[in-house]
Amino acid sequence: MIMKIKHAMAVAGLGGFYYDDQTAIRKGAIQDGFIYLGKTITKGYKSIRQPGEVVSIILVMEDNSIAYGDCCAVTYSGVAGREPLFTAQKYVPIIRRNVLPKLKGLSLSSFKNDVQEFDTMMIGGRRLHAAIRYGVTQAILDAHACSSNLTKAEVIAKAYQLSVCKKEIPVLVQTGEERYMQADKAILKRADVLPHGCFNTLQSIGTRGKKLIRYAIWLKRRISEHAPSYLPTIHFDVYGTLGEAFAGDKDDIVKYLIRLEKCLQPYKVQIEYPVYTKTKEEQIQLTGELKDILSNNNSNIRLIVDEWCNTMQDIKDFVDAKATDIVHIKMPDLGGINNAIEAVTYCKKKGVFPYLGGSCNETDQSARVSVHVALATSPLQMLAKPGMGVDEGLMIVRNEMARVLEVLRLRGIGSNKQVIC
């Protein structure tokens, strides 16, 4: 029997972190405690740092089972080709007026078709905000899982002809700006990938990257002292600051990256967003050139693209240009979760590593859905989210993964294939 959605509702809620006006921060906004002082620059911001907002979608099926999804957006909204700031005050009325009536009465016959319908939905000649498409498709996935008595991972795998992975997907944690205490937490809990670090200003990496080098040396020593048999991957997100620190000189950037890699041996090293450009085309060209120079110098550092790589088409453009080692698939930016699923599979098909990420500004609900997407698609790694506290995001993601894997073991379902890494 095909189940129908009986009721559809939307309610405002809190994100797991904050919205930050990245442009204002780049231009030297002064930080006072956790608050940034000064005028905003990016359109839509009321303050440089303001609380993240979400809209929860609630679906009630004919058997009174309930499904959920959270509409949420990334911390650095409104820049680098991303959609504008997502606020409940603005978008709850749009959802209630235009989306909920279409959800009510929906027959849950095909997950793939249902998410595609809402991901491509047009209002006034424009697609819905990516955050809305993200949350609505999460709820639709949950509804299909409820109606079919399957895990969400199984629903995805069945729809896209994939094999659910039986092994845990490596998880990356974010320490935020509390890079020392939070790194200790990640070491104690044996995070697979750490620390991210949020090196988002020139001040944070120091003159010509000296502070980042000192931090890398400290991190290596900390791991070797307290967990000598533990071999995590080291992942730094530098938000384009290396390009600024070395005035865009590619050779100097590469020399620095190789030095950083040597400081961190024997750990694998990943660098996210090493340089910042003003257009996607420039980002593709410059990141691709850095990747090639590193390879020619026998470096094993993997470069990750993030900014300007927001939509499915963006991801294809970077991958097809062979401009990166890893793509950060930022789930809220992609809109419908169908796009994240297809992005992972596209990257793997083309020999590029997919990192199923997102934002600290997401929610517990969207994080759990992301686990199911990861188990169905087997990316290189996934992000512990939401928040910047290490403990909470890692707990949510790892516990959901453990629960799903245990259910799949009971059923004898899944694939023994290794997660690519």
C-alpha cells in the first residue's frame, strides 16, 4: 500500500551555530569575545555574527507516523556564489503558502521522483531557496523510510541502485577557533580527521603562515604524546588566507604547503580552500595549477575546494577540469539531498574524492540524514555536525552511524567494500 502525507507543517527553530558575514571578517572586523564589532557588508546581515536559523518541516502520514527535515543554510551565506541569508521570518510564510499545500496529499510512490519534484519546484519563475529544498527533501526521505519500514540509507540505496556500506565512514571534526582545547577532545575521542581549525583570517595563520606551522608542530606533538598509535588525517581549512599571505605567488604557496606537510609526517594532510578568487573560473584555474605543481613536486597533500563550488554544476565544472583532489560537497548549498547523492557518485566516477560535508550551522536532524546519505554513497569522509564543540557533532554522527550499521547487520544488508580514503 502506498502511503500518503496527511498533514504538512513548518516551524521556526535554531541552527547549530551562527551566520557570519565573511566579507566583513575578511576586511578586519574586530572580535570582542564571541561577538564581532563593526558594520555588516554582505546583504541581509543585521550583525556580523548572528544566530543561525532553521525551519523544521513536519510531515504526518496516514498511519500517523511522523517525518522531519530541517531547512538550514551555511554559516558563510550570501558570498562566493551562495544563496542569500536564510531567515525564518522571511521564509516560513513562503513555505506555508507555496510548499506545504503541495506536500499535503503527496503519495509516497517514488523517493527519487518526489525529491526531484521539490528540488526543481519554481515559485514566481525562480527555484526555492536551497535551504528549503534541503529541508523538504530530508523530510520526504524520512517519510519514505517510515512508510516502507526501511532505514533512510536503504531508501537511498534502493532508489539509486547503490550498496549500503557496512563500514563506518571516516568523520571530520571542527574545532572552530578553540583550536587547542578542542583538538585535545578530538584526540581523546579518536576523530578520524581533525582539526579543521577555522583559519579564516591572516592573523590566525600568522605572517607568511608561521602561526599555522607552529600549530601543526604542536598538534603533531600532542597526538604522539597522548595517542602514539593513532593516525588521523590532518585537515586544515584556511579560507583562502594562503593566497593572501603569499600575495598570490603560486610557487611560494606550494613551498609553504610542502613545508607544512613535512612538519606533519607521517599523517596524511588535506588543505581546504588554500586560495581565494573573485570568480569560479579563476578558482578552478588557480586551484588546478596548485594541485599540478604539488604533484610535480612529489607532494601527497590533497587540496579541497569549497568556495565557488556550491551547486551540482559547480561540482561538475571543478571535477571535469581536474582542478582538485577532493570536493567539499556542502549539502545545504546543493539544495535537495538528491544533488548530494548524485555529487558523491559523480566525483567517484571521475576519480575525485568526495567529502560529504555541510555546515556547523546545521541541526541534529540534518546531521542524521547526512549519515544515511554517507552510508548509501561511501564518500571519503563526512562532517561531524552541527556546532563547533567537537563532542556534540561527533556524538550525533557517530551514534547514528553505529545504530544504522547495527540494524543493517541484523538484516544482513550492506556492502563489504572499503570506504575510499
